Amino acid sequence: MALKTLSQRAFATALEDLLRTIPMERIRVTQLAKLAGATPQAFYYHFRDKYDLAAWIYLQDYAAVEADEPQSFSPQQIDRMMAQFEKRKTFYQRAFTDKSQNSIEGYVNQHSYSMAQAAVERLQDGPLTTQQKMAIRYHQYGVMGLFKDWIFERLDMSRSQLAEFQYQQTPDFLKRALSQQSFT
């Protein structure tokens, strides 16, 4: 593993450790650096701020599922993705309680929308219609709300049931596009 990735992982571990006892808004880069055995300058070499680090952790989890076994969009793929997020359940619970301007929720929403937009535009070889934009946003907000309910254990359904439900609620045009999308 490259030295850069090892450094990034050290900062990620430090953030996860701090989030167990300190809310995201109170964590400082100096604390992260000290816990990771590095300097604040080393942190800023890799990340803009602690929110950029949280987004990096999310992207690592997102990519981990596809790196092992790329699959097309399906209930099983959604379930594998949720299983990966479940491994860092405490991190996601704590990170999603942060409501700051740079919160992970905003990042995940933007990432999800961008992925969907790219997939649909690639499939139809052209820009989204206004109706498609609104359908993607509506669906994405529902998925995010259910994800948060699931991660905070406010749903009476299993992970696989939720994955199946989310898949069934995905608009058909988006299912077709995501089924042909590489998620790496």
C-alpha cells in the first residue's frame, strides 16, 4: 500500500476514533494530526478539512464494494453497499448528526446525484430533462432519508429488505442507466 494511502488511512482512523466521543463540529485538525501521529501540515497535504476527510472515508467505502466485484445496479449491489457502510456504523451515525455547511450528508447527496446524472446522460447520449433531474433528486432524497433511518435503527426491516425496497422504488429510466454504469 502506498505511503500516501497509509497516511490517509491513519487520519481516517483518527477521525473515527474521535467521533466516538466528540461531535464532528468540535473536532479540530490538530487533534486529528496528533492522534494520527502526524502534523497538521501533513493533514492538509491530503485533505482540505475534516469534512473532506469524512467524504474520503465515504468514497473508500463506496469504492470497496466495486473493487472486489463490480456488479450492475441491483438489490444485491445495494445490499453489499449498505453492508460496507454498516462496518463503520458508528462513524456514519456520528457523521450524519453534523448539520454544518460542509456535512457529509451534503457531499453524499451531491455524489449520488452526479453519479446518476452521468449514468443517464451516458445512456441517452444527452443532457437530463427537467423531469429527470427532479425524479433523480426526489429519489435520492428518499434513499438518503431511508439510509439515515436504517443507520440509526429506526426501520423495522432488514438490510436486504431495505435494499430490495430501494431498488423497486428507483425510477425505471434510472434503473436502466445505473444497470449499465460502472461504479468504480
